[in-house]
Amino acid sequence: MKALRWHAARDLRLSDLPAPQPGPGEVLVQVAYCGICGSDLHEYADGPHSIPQQEPHPLSGCRAPLTLGHEFCGLVLAVGAGVERVQVGSRVAVEPEYRCGDCQYCRAGQYNLCQSMGFIGLMGDGGFAEQVRVPAYMLHPLPDSVSFKQAAVLEPAAVAFHALNQSRLLAGDSCVVFGLGPIGLLLILLARLRGVERIFAVDISPERRQLARDFGALEVLDGHAANLPQRLHELSGGGIDTAFEAAGSQQTLSLALHSLRKGGEVVLVGLMGEVSVDAFQLVNHELRLLGSVGYRNAYPPLIELLASGRLDLTRAVTRCVTLEQAVEHGFETLLRDKSQIKVLVNPNPSLAKA
């Protein structure tokens, strides 16, 4: 089979590999689509960041070189011993978080905080391949009414869905999204679906600001604008209830905190290193600052929304490419073209319309 393997930054190689065989508790999936994530872009541009180098990941047993791709779906080709939840021929979405099932977080149902947490396609061989072997617990059967193209966007939608669940945001509240990549745009789409109407969006890219309008933002603002927090206070009538930081920078975090009303909150979704905050402001205004990582229990309700027709995730898909085109027309295009949202890679063209 063919697979797109990460060897080093700017070194993705289309390789011929033996087809994997599922072991006990595992399933072999023929990949229909696999989305290119911002994490994949970071690994490609200047990695490694999450990819194991010296020591293999404790749950996957993998280290570099490995096959990227964690936003994928497909068709079950084979099942290993003990697998009962899916059968050969099942259409499935893959929830790509590894979990041990034994640590205190897994036992409490907080499997996204597993002590050995990782993602297939970053810490183990993933979906930029014709076939991929996955633990059966990652699979969610798809209703016939949910296309593979919809299912390929479930993973970033789950990130946004979990961040919304972490927040206190309710219908009638105000929110602002800083950073209008795929996660930021999906936050807008899902917040609107929950009945939130006063949604503000901030980015430095005019292309992304236009996309935010299309996804349901009430007002969009240039991230370079002067007095941005003051403007958000005016637009929201006294300060924002919930700010989602999806850009991953010190500047946007500071802007988010200063845009809040007293008692407001910032939910960190973007990845960043060490930052500084005004602790006096946090205490004096009783602000909440919380993180949101991955997702848990997000796929079933999202699949239900897709099946009912209330949610359309294909709006985020701007391009589909083959596995052979993935580097030039996928990774490189996303790095230079801000009008692109979600590029899907299709390793098996026969499944493209399923």
C-alpha cells in the first residue's frame, strides 16, 4: 500500500509499505478521506513537535518515521480478534485519541486527559495512507446519510465542540473567536447552532474574516486594529462573556482577556508556549482562564447532528487532492493560501463518493 511518511521537516515521502494486519482489538480501515490539520502543517514546516523521535509512544509503539494524518474516515476491511462493535464493510469515522483505559483519568471518563494520551497520525501511523490499522475503540459507525466528506471534518469539529462544552457560553451570551483557522471557523458554526447570535471574530487575514462572516459571525474585526478590546466592549454592550483563543499567541491571549466583562472567561484552544498574564486583572475581575484539549464524548452528538441535517461540515472543505498530490497541492497550498480551510486527501478514489 502507499503511505505518506514523515521523516523530518519538509521531508514527507510517499512510500510503498506492506499492508498492515489487525491484531486483537484492532481494525483495518480503508481510508476514504484524511484532512490536513494545523498540527500536520507544523510537523511538516518545522517539526518535530509531537512526533516521537527516540522513544516510541507507549500506546502505539511507534516513532519517526511515521505516517501522518488523524482526521480520517473510511471502510472497515478486516477486524482482529475480540472486535464486535464493527464488522467488515462498516462505514466508520475515527476518533484518533489514544487512551490506556486504566489510568485515573480514563477510569473517570476523561479519556482525553489519559496519562499516555496521544493521537494516531502524530504518535502512531495515521490516515495519509491507503489502509491504516486502528484500535477498535476509536471507531464510530456512520449512518448512510452521513457522507465520508462530512465525516472527515468530524475531528476538528470535535475540538470546537469540546471547547464549547468546556465554556459557560449560553444562548443569548456574547463570544469572540480569536484566530479564524478551521477550529475558529467551526467554533463560530457550532456556537451559532447552539443559539448564540452575538458572535464576534478576529483575525489579521481578510480572507479568513470573510469566511467568518459566511460561517455566521455577527461582526468581524481586523486583528491589527487599534483599541480592539475597547471596540469589543462597545459591540457587546459592556464586555464579552466568553472568548476563544484559537490563534496561539501572547498577543491574542492578552487581547482576549481585555475584551471580557467582569466574570468572563477565556478558553484556550490554540497551542502556545509560555505566556504572561495580568494576574491582578484575573483576580480583580474574577476572570476564568481554562484550557481545552482534544475532545471526549463529542463524536456521537456530532454524527447525530450531521445525520439530522442540522449541521453541514462540508462547508469547511475547500479542496480534495489525491495522496500523490498531498504535499504540493495540500500542505504547500495551505501554508501560502489563507482562503483554504480544510484540504482533504483521498488515498482511495473509489471511495470518494461514498
